[in-house]
Amino acid sequence: MRRTLRPLIALLTLSIFVSFGTSSLKARELYTLATATPGGTYYPIGVAIATLVKFELFPGQGIDLVAIPTAGSGENIGLLRDNESQFAIISGLAAYQAAEGLGKFEENGPFDGFRAIGSLWRSTDHFVMRSDLAQSGTLDDLSNAIGQPASFGKEGSGTILKNGLLLERLGLPLENFDLVHEGYKGSVGLFTDGSLSAMNLSAGVPVSAVSDLLTQMGPDATLLEVTDQQLARLDAGTGLWSREIIPAGTYPGQNDDVASVATPNILAVRSDVPEEIVYRFTKTIFDNLDKLQTLHAAASQIDIDQAAVGLPVPMHQGAERYFRERGLAMPVVSDSGFGDAFLSRYRTHAEARQTVNEGRVGIVTGPSTQTSARAIGDIALAVDGDGLRLITMTGKGSGQNVTDLLYLGGVDAAVVQMDYLQYAKEYAYPDLDERLRILTPLFDQEVHVLVKHGIYDLKQLAGKKVNFGVRGSGAELTAEIIFGQLGVDVERSFYGDHEALELVKSGEIAAAVFVSGKPMPLLESVDLSDGVRLLNVPKVEYNDSYTASSFSRDDYSWLIGTGEVETIAVRTAIAAYNWKPGTERFRGVQELAERLIDNVQKLGAVGRHPKLKDLDPRADFGDWPKLPVVDTYLNRLDLAQGSVASDTVN
């Protein structure tokens, strides 16, 4: 087919030169756009693009484009390679395989002589099955159609090559099915009369064939979803397939969003076409999408916001220049050298965004003035690696942290005090121990009461102004419990830690209550010469939340003269949201738990915050339940260690 089309291409090009005669058009300013057969989508969109370029660029600039019919993507790659066409519409898969020298392009080796202008539209995969075979509603159900009639494209077509690759990656090679080689219309007819069990129709949403099928079949046909794991298997790290949500109501009887996948159809150009020419072509197309759509309805699928998504080859400098002017996020790979450090890792910004967010777990710590912020930072460094990235966010304290963990987007875990958990369950969230589980007890955080010299007992603070920490913090609740149980009525204030410290130093308030693991970073900025001291805190009780502790010169040599200061400490933990098993958020928290357990010894090493030596994932946190995955992993480790010990003895 390829050889028979080339005389036609030459004839078309010659006729254009003859028709323009002695116009100012130069040979290098006439370009051809390879499309596909007239019966498909590539050709009419190609003709619409060529018409637009002729209308916008030829009169004033002498730049012209002619669309030529071809056999499709495979033919178009050859035409670009041989410079018989300078522009082409090609599928993302064909572009990827040509650039890498894979599949049917293996014989000619990798082709680096072409670039992307942008994605014209994305072809969304619509896997449809008989409902009686669709048990899970996902691609896993395709295994239920093994040995039964299925349609995945005409024989020798690019469609069946693509579907063959996808099914191979799912572990379901085409030979597992009784293949029926039909186009979309024929496949729908066979499906509705009961002669097909499964098929995949790939095109821009909405696909009329899918609408026809679901209108006729109703609940007897199911549009399958693609899970995150299945998407990863289908894409196989190429960046070609990305998530596509088919909105509810797109098709008859579709009441919910359907998570599918899509791959781009790109407008490609030879890499040696001048930057200025490509810039003008790109600007003409994407600045005039409304005009393009009047030329052909199929052009309504072109979306500038998707132009840089999933590109399988670098973007041409001329196109990149235009999209940067429009403020569009650019693919990382480009001829300009943009993002060269990422070339070996990410093909596009979309791929980078997806990869960077894989395994993302968000955790809220205490304020930056407190020990938990530093300790969680050490934990984040220890557990970081492929598949997990712990994103730390400084919070206001336990009260706000619990609220954030329940409701704030992107938060999976938080540092929380036991007294606040118990209080919140009793007075606000009766089911809190079901929604939040303990990932690991962290360490005890000491109660620091900083006062001016001359105050030697908490009871001396009666009637005086005492800072309880910011509203909603764990320090506020702990201070309320302490002063309430001791019967000391004070005037409360609610400043942040830094401001409260300065107010104590100046004497504007009598005392400030801080809850933080010792040594507290904030207190490194004061000493006895500032006229402040740490006050003894007597033991109080609240649901097993407090333990006895003390401060010595080893903790605060600059604040303590001789002897020790008695205080209490609040039991503290990392709590995690109890995500539904099997979800992406659940897997992220599970990975965090396992890596934290694996790195306990590393966390206790020199250079980490000294409080991390107290971290023990095996310890109980009162009667608050742990995440089930924690005990499961610990038991697995115990069994493994027992097996090793047994082997050693034997």
C-alpha cells in the first residue's frame, strides 16, 4: 500500500505547484500533511487543518499545506522518515514504537527525525462486555470471555495491533479469544444479536457506536472500568495511556462516572522543519479552533488543554514556543533542553505529575516550634524511596490535626496526643476510634510551663494571664485539664508559641504552656538571664494519657540550675485515617507503616532527634486500636525471624 500511494503524493504536490503558477510561493514553503483513508477521522481533520492553514497563512505569508490520504499511522511514519511528507497525524502508539524502533518499526530501527506539535484528540478505550460476564465491572472480567467471540479490530489494522498489546499486558493474549475481525458498526451489530461477548471501541468521547450499543442493549451491556493497577499494567511505563473519566450521563443508562484510559492522536512534524514555520502552523491551528470546528465536526475533539498530555516523543521547539506563550504546562522532553535532568525518568509533565504523586502520603505534624515537626522530618527522610513519599505539613496541634485528618484533602496521617483523642471521642466523634487508627506510638511530649522568676508553684498563677497555646491545639486541652484538676483559675490567652515566649520574657503574661518533646527547639532562644524558668507540674490523670517525666541539665542546661524540674508528659502517636482496604490511599499508609517499622533502628541512630529512640511500633497506645496492617506486618516479620532462627539451629 505504501508504494502505491507515493505516486499519488507526488502527483498532488505537482498539481499544487502548477495551480499556483508564478505566485510568490517557494518550494520550501509548501508542506504536505499525511492523514489516513478518507473513511476515517484522520483524513477529514487533516483536510480541515490544511484548509485553515491555506486560508490563514497563504495569502500574506505564502505558506501552504495540503492534506494527502494514506494508509494511516504506519505509512505516515515512513513518509516522514523519507521526507515525502513533513507533517502527519499518527497514533500515540505508532509514534512511540517508531521512536523506539519497536514492533513493526523494529526493522528500520529507532526514528529520531520527527517531533510532536501536540495531541489533537485523545482516543478513549471503551471496553464493553455482556453484563452476565461482568462480575467486578473492571478489566478483570475480560478473563470471563476467554474462548468466546470478541472483537478487537479488523485483521492487520492498527486497532487490533493496539488491542493485542493491551491484552498481552493484562495477561490475556488475543489467541485466548475467538476473534471476530469487524469494524465498529459491524461489532455493534454482532454484539446486539448475541454473537459477541466483548469488544473495545477506541475513539474520542462520545463514541456514537457505544451510544448505539448501550441504547439497544440497556443493562445487558456493561462499560468496564480500568483500575489504577490495570492502568499501570496497560501503560507499562510508556506514559502513553493516562486516566480518562467518562462523565456520568455520557451514554444511555450511564448513571456514574466510568474510569477508563486514553491515548493521544498527535500531529507530528519532521524535526528539521524550521521553528518559525512550526510556530506559525501551531498558532494558526490552536488560535482558530472555532474555525476548524466549522470545517469539520470531528475537530470539536481538539482541546488545547490536552495538547501536551501523553506525548510519546519530544515537542518541536516551534510548538513549545507557542504553548508557552499560552501558559500551557509543557512536556518535560523538548528540543530546547527544558528539563534535561528528567529525560531518563519522565517523558511529559503529565507523566512526571503521575509518577511523583505515586505513593504520596500526607502527614500533619505539630507547629515548627515543637519537636514533632523535626522528628517527622527525620522519619520522612528515612522512609523516602520509590513508591512512597511522605509529605510533611506543619499543623496547629492535636486539635486541628484531628480535624485535618478527618476532613482535609491530602492528609493521611497526623501527630496526635492521647488526651485529645480521648476527649474528641467522648465529646465530638463517638466513632473516632473506627475512623482513626494508630500507626505507631511516637514518643511522650513533655508539658513545659515557662514562668517569670518569682513564681515557684502553679497555684501562684491563680488570677494571672497564662497562655494555653493557639485555639484548637493539644496544648490548650492539656492546660485546661491540668489547671482544672488543680483548681487554679487563670486568665487564658491563646497566642502562638513564638509570641507567647516573648510575652513571658517581657512580663506581659505570667506563664505559657507548651507541649513538646524535650529538648524543645523554641527554648534554645532563652536562658536564665532572661528572667524565666521552668515550673514543676504535678501529676494529673486523664484516661491514661499522662506519664511522669522531668527536665534536667542534660535537657536544658541554660534554663536549669541544679536539681531537676518535675513535670508530666503526654502520650503521643502517629494516627492514620482508616482507609478502605485496596484503595490507593490505603496502600500508601500501608507502605508507610511497613517502611517505618523496617527503619526503627535507623531512626534511633546518631543525628536523628533523640526522642526517636523511644519509637516502638509494637507498643500499645492505651486501648486505642492500631491499624490492622501494622500487626499483620509485625507478625510477618516475627514469622520470618523465627524461620531464620530455626534454620540456624537446624
